[in-house]
Amino acid sequence: MTAILQESIREMNEYHEEFKQHVAKCEERQRRIFDRFIDTFEYNLETGENYAQALYAICQFADEAGIALHHVVFDEFSNAMRSKESFVLK
């Protein structure tokens, strides 16, 4: 019984380490996606070099991060901004 318990503990610890490594990889991927977004967005806004690229950076970040953007098409955004309804970013 002791041997079974010890083996179970060893396997549980092994799976725990694998899980921690997986979480660390996911966090690193998310950090790279976010850092790339911030760098591209800030550079293009600060330099005024390419505002369209700054907006594209938002769309690309949302796509990679699995975030759904509202009013991606400019006309939809423009209409929403002129509307009397509350404008909420989600």
C-alpha cells in the first residue's frame, strides 16, 4: 500500500510540474503578444508614421488574444459614436 501511495505522489508531482510548465509557456506567449501590440501601437502613434498600422495592431492583438472587437468597420464605429445610446467598450 505504501508503494502505491508513494508512486501516486510521485506521479502527482510530475503532473503538477508539467502543468506549471504549460502555464508558464501560455503566460510567456500572452506576454509576447501583448508586448508586440504595445510596441507597435505606441511607435505608430508617437511617431505619427502610420496610424492605420496602429489600428491594425489593435485588431491583430484582439485576434491573437481571442478578444472580439465591436465596431471594427469604421462606418459602424462612426455610427455608434454619433448615436445617443451609451457607448461601452467590452
